[in-house]
Amino acid sequence: MAGSKKSASVVPYAPASGRRAAIVAGLRTPFCRSGTAFRDMTALDLAKAVVSELVARSEIDPREIDQVVFGQVVPSISGPNVARELVLGTNLPKQIEAYSVSRACATSIQSLVSAANAISSSGADVIIAGGTESLSDVPITVSRALAQALVEASKAKTLGDKIKSFRRLKGRDLLPVPPALKEPTTGLTMGESAEKMAKENGISREAQDAFAHRSHGLAAKAWAEGKFSDEVIPVHVPPRFDQTVQEDNIVRKDGQLESYRALKPVFDRRYGTITAGNSSPLTDGAAALLVMSEEKAKALGYDPLGYLKSYAFAGVDPGEQLLQGPAWAAPTALDRAGLGLADMDLVDMHEAFAAQVLSNLQGFSSKKFAEERLGRPEPLGEIPDEKLNVNGGSIALGHPFGATGARMVTQTLRELARRGGHHALLTVCAAGGLGAAVVLER
Ligand SMILES: CC(C)(COP(=O)(O)OP(=O)(O)OC[C@H]1O[C@@H](n2cnc3c(N)ncnc32)[C@H](O)[C@@H]1OP(=O)(O)O)[C@@H](O)C(=O)NCCC(=O)NCCS
């Protein structure tokens, strides 16, 4: 298989004190296609809803909370430190310190890891970690030329000078500028980069559509079986709070494989294979975790959902295979845990695009990739169907960038409990060529 020519860098986990981070509870809002049920809510509104409910349901005394670590990928200009706004905008004590993180689609994996590191090394005991995103409420800005003219005008002393500041503007400078979902270094969108991976790795349209259909089928089944009812909160939509959103609105409950085949490619209209059906959609939602030191969880009488055992992040060259980071990060996370892929009872791989998941699975099982790229004698191996994304993934559930990692942690740990399993591997690919992998245990 094709891969990047330069080695990726992989940053491993070095637990400092041995104080394990327990994930005591996790919740998320429903995930809704952007521009639909949550279109009038901000990322902060969604975060406030889920964190308030997490505190209420877990019955944690808010005075016990040491820190809030939260993330958002497309930031709100009015409150860029969403974590602190979250503390100030809920009933949490204002003394709780808070900071925000951003690691593209792996943002709330970073929140969890940051919380675990604070528990391990700084003596913090109780942390709320998570992420939020509203792609219905993205900052629309102005062109650089208009911004410069406005600054110049604000400094001008006379009306004439103020008017002169705008003299050089052209018509196109007045157009609003939406946030780019493009890689700054390559100029390619995520979808174009995934299309490149599909071509280089020989991932067929049929395989992508079948994988996407599987994701929707499993997510629909999980909802029907009530598996999500204790991890997804009802959200009362402001300003009148007379509408309540109870469920994700992206999952196709009775989709047919034929309907995927009918969709036209979006990112390479002529030769492409990636469609609206086999991509994750633009989504609004938030997810939060209550993380504690193991000792504190025990002292307060909690029975944790599980523990963070290890993690690793990787960086690959965005110009090569942008979303192949998980295949680089997972071996290190497993090594750090002292476990192999076969020891995992579950694997949850974030589904940015079916082509990206299938490319990473290829990386997991390819001897050539292991030997030539990772410098390992053997590949990680194959993941049995009954262990992979068993309750659906981001294609069906949606992908509010900042919230996805925390959604995966809760969803996987709860499934691990249902199965009586012990270990799970989670992976997330992210913009900038980043990959994240964590091993969870219970
Ligand atoms: C792929 C993408 C461009 C599609 O956007 P979109 O055109 O707004 O998508 P829609 O949901 O409106 O779907 C388009 C059409 O396909 C249809 N469709 C989507 N999935 C379908 C399925 N599984 N079966 C049948 N029809 C489907 C929709 O019903 C819609 O039909 P309509 O036009 O008749 O209403 C957008 O979802 C996207 O950019 N996704 C990637 C986001 C991204 O880059 N994320 C980062 C990853 S890390």
C-alpha cells in the first residue's frame, strides 16, 4: 500500500506518578446535522447543557471539581476559551480554573489526556473534560483587505482620512469569509485528501458504501436497543425551551445499500468515490467526561466506567496520506499498554470517511506498511467485524469535531461493560496529519 515517504513522529505516554485516571461518567447531547435542530444554539450552549447534566446525574459536589478542560475546533470569536466560559455560564463555582484545547478532530481525546496528565502529575483529583462544536454557528469573518481598511479607518483623525482608508478595496474584498475546512499546507479539503487516500490505497466505492451502510445499520440498532438512552441527554432548545431534542437526527434507520450507490461523488466529481453517504456529515453536538484520580473515585464511592491505560499521538505529512495517523499512533499506544491488537475486546475508529477507515485498517493489517513504514516486523493485525465500531461511528452518528473523542470514550466503555470486556483501542484521525490512539481498560 502507498504511504507517506517520511516517517511520522509518534509521541508516547510516559505516566509520571502512576496515579491512574478513572473515567467515572460520560454524557453527550444528541448529535444533529448542522443547520437543523441545534441551529440556534452555540457550541457553548451545547457544552453548558451536557456539563450541567453530567454534574447533576453524577451527583458530584461541584466544589470537588478542580479543573475543566474543554475543546472546540472552530472557535467562537466572542469566547475563545470555551472551557472557562463553560464554568462561568453554568452553576459551577467560579473558582474552578479552566483551559481550552484544540487538536482538530482529536480535540476531546486531548481533553481526556490533558486531564489524565494533570491527575498523574499535578495532583488534581476531579476534572471535567470534553468538547463541543457548532458548525451551525461558525465565525464568518471579513477579508484581510477589509480588516486592514477598518483598522486604518479606526485610527484616522478626520472623516476624509477615514473614507480614504477604504479607497483601495475591490468588490471581492467585501465578500464574507467562512472558515476554511482546507489544509493550509496543501490547499486540499479533508474530502479531497480522503479521495487521494482512496485512490492510492485502492479503496473501492463499493467497499466505502458498504462500510457506511454498516455504520448506519449498527447505530440504528444501538438506538433501537436503548444502548444510547443513558449516555445521550435530552436538550431543551432555547430561546423558548419548548422543543426537546432526544436523539441523533443523522442515523438512517432503514437505509438501503442501493441508495448509497445512487449518490454522486462530491470531492472529485468525475473520477471520485466519496459521496455524502460515505462521509461524516457536518454536525452540532457536545460531549463531556467526569475524570478522577482512581483514589478519589474510590473515596467518593464511584464505580468508574473505566481507566485510561495509554495513549499516543502521531504526525504524518499532510501532503501524503492526511488521515492515516491512526495506523501510526495505534502501535505505540498498544506497546505502551503492553498489549496487542488481539487483546482488545473492542476497537473504535473515528469514521471521518469510510475511505479513511478502510485505509487505516489496511495499514493495521499490511506487513509491507509495518516493515517499510513503521519499522516493525509484524503488522498489528486484522480487527474482527464483531469488535469494530460495533454501535456505529461518526458517519452515522455525526461528527461535531470537538465532541467526537469524548463520545467515543463513553460509548466504548459502556459497551465494554455490557460485554464484560477489559480493553479497548480508540483511534482518531485529525487535520494537519495528526493521529490519536488511546487504550482504555476496565
Ligand atoms: C460530504 C458533504 C460535502 C455532503 O454535504 P451535503 O451535500 O450538504 O450533504 P447532505 O447531507 O445534504 O446530502 C446530500 C444528499 O445526499 C443524500 N444522502 C446522504 N447520505 C445518504 C445515504 N446514505 N443514502 C441516501 N441518500 C443519502 C441526502 O439525503 C441529500 O439528498 P438531497 O440533496 O436530496 O437532500 C459534507 O457532509 C461534508 O463536507 N462532509 C465532510 C466533513 C469533513 O470534512 N469532516 C472532517 C472529517 S475529519
